[in-house]
Amino acid sequence: MIRFDDRKKPMKVKEETGIYLLVSALLSALAGIFWQPVWLGLLAVLLSFLAMKSPKGAWGIPLFILGVAVMISSIYR
């Protein structure tokens, strides 16, 4: 029998871990701008997406967009 729990709490990341994720996403996006492999942009996208689950998660949105821009520019370069 399958039972769905509607009261399940969403995953949250601690504030300190979120800051580390944001900084690492920024560094990988900046490295992707200068070095241009696709996987650095993908790494920036994934890390910023995980950082969005922290209290400082609003800062992950511009980094997400920057990571997508790095991926697109490295594909078309």
C-alpha cells in the first residue's frame, strides 16, 4: 500500500553551506568565462540551484543565469 505524506518538510540547506555553494558557483562560472568548457557552466548551474534552498537562496538566481550564459557561450564559441 502506498501512502503519501503531505506534511513532509522541503529540503533546506544551512546558511553557511548555502554561502559555500554560492561562492563555489561564482568561482566556477568565472572560471568558465575565461576557460570555456561546458561542464564549468553546468557546475555553476547545479551549485546555484542547490544554493537556492538556503536562506540566502535569492543570490542563486543570478548565478544560475550566469551559469546558463557560460554554457551557451562555450557551446557556440
